[in-house]
Amino acid sequence: MTQTDPPFTATMFQRRRVPGWAVNGALLGLVVVLWFIGKAFDKNLDPYYLDLLLHIGIAIILAVSLNLINGITGQFSLGHAGFMAVGAYVGGVILKHAAPQGAAVPVMFLGLMILGGLAAAAAGVLVGVPTLRLRGDYLAIATLGFGEIITVVLNQIESIGSYEVGGSAGLHNIPITTNFFWTFLAALICVVVVARLVYSQKGRPFFAVREDEIAAAAMGVDTTFYKVAAFVVGAFFAGVAGVLSATLSGNLDPAAFGFVRSIEIVMMVVLGGSGSITGSILAAAVLTLLPEWLRALESWRLVIYALLLILMMLLRPEGLLGNRELWWTRRRLLAVER
């Protein structure tokens, strides 16, 4: 690095050249565009492709929220599907019991997305606080245990009072309310919240915890707060994704939120690049579409799918974007590479 090149931290968190009001206005305009696109897609798009788009939107929320925990803060969580399950069952159970009609549907659905996210965030606190002293493989095992506990509990509970949960048979006949607008609005909010949280002056401690937790604590960073905050925010959006998933198919199965589902979300983070939000978005889309592209190969598609992932990790172990973002300037990219 030469004398004229600014250090990584200075370029990484430099003030945006675009005014804040312009960015907020563009985001608001994007929300309006999403609403019109959603209306057009819901009426005219083939149900198969619409369903695929909705799964991509949900995958984006899961990947970006887990990236905050695993990639940006440097923790290693294998229980993200457990947080998703909490939100899914909170939203699914209440929506099936209430069965809203007419104008009450979008209002209640919005409330349930928030409620499901808050329930998952509470679970994030329960997981984050006791496991603060754990790192690496030990933290992974602890969070994996949390996910398995959630699955076992859901398998055993048939009902809570008058609210049907379903037990091992699953919960069925949930009103289908997820659509393009709600899914991608939630994805947009997730991306904006995580990006503004970590790429701001107050977001520096997240990276400091990832790079060297002991040094960060010695410099006065409250590592406990930032580790728990990462778990809480990540779990909240996983819960929102759970509500969207529950009301997309109308059915819930506890087995769908097991270890394999958590590994799929981790793969999206690793493939996109740990620490890259836009990388997680790209990987979520690719890993959702890839099995569909290989469907014509029938029984060989899963083998080829696995081989492609292995090949990707061998040729580009840092992921699609590494720790970069698509919106970074050339100057910032040069600073990162050096």
C-alpha cells in the first residue's frame, strides 16, 4: 500500500457521495415499483415461475440475515433454520386459527410477520446470551443443538390450548397469503437494515469482533452487545422468512427445519462470500435455481449439484464476491485487495 492510498477502514466506511434523502427516495420508489410488479406477476406470471421467485426472495432474507451472524460478525451458527421455524409456526398457527377475510388479511399478515420476527428474535437472545463464551466449532454445535431442540419440541406439541400446532404430522390448511410484493418488500428491508447497520460508523464493531474479538474488547468494544445484536437481528429476519414460508405453501412440517435446512442457508453465505451482502443475494438466487435447472437430469441432478458446489469451493474458496459488495467503488475495491 502506498502513502497516497487510504487505509481499508477509511475507505470502507467513508461517507456516501449520494445524499441520504436521494437514497431514501430511491428506496421508496423501489417499493412502489415492487407493488406494481407484484400486481402484474400475481395476475399474469405462470404459477411455477412465480413460486420460484418467491422461494428466491425467502432465500435472500435467510442468507443475508445469517451473513450478519456468520460472515460479518464472525460467529458460526448452524441453527438458523430453528429461528425460521419459530417464526413459521407463530405466524402459521395464528393465521390458521384467525382465518382473516377481506381487507383484514394484509393488515394481519403484516402484523404476523413482525410478531414472528419478534418471537424468533427472543429465541435469538435465548441462544446468544448463554453461548457468548463459545467460539468456532463449539458455537456451531451449541446452535445446532438449539435447532434440533426446536424440531423435537414441534414434533411433540399437538396443540396449545385451542390453537392447533400439528405435532409430527405437521400443520396444514394455513391460508396462503404470501405474494411477490410482501416477499420482496421483506427482502428489501432485510438488505437495507443489515447494510445500513454494518456499513456505518456504528457498524465497525461487528467487523472488529470478527477480526479479533480479544483486541476489540481491549479497545473498549462491548463484544457481548454486538454478538447478541447480530443474533437478534439475524433471528428476527429468519422469523420473518419463516412466516412467509408458512403462508406460501399452506403447510408446515417440523422436519423441514432440521439440520439440512440450516446447512443449505450456510452454503448460501459461504458461496456468496462471507461478509458480502450482495454475494449472499446472488448465492441465494443461484442455489435456489440450480436444482430446478438440473431437474431434467432426474436422479443425477443432486450428484451434479453437489459436484458443482465442490468445484466452486476448490476454484474460488472465498465465494463469488469474497468480502466485496457490488456497490463498492473501484477505489474501495483496491483498498480491500491491498
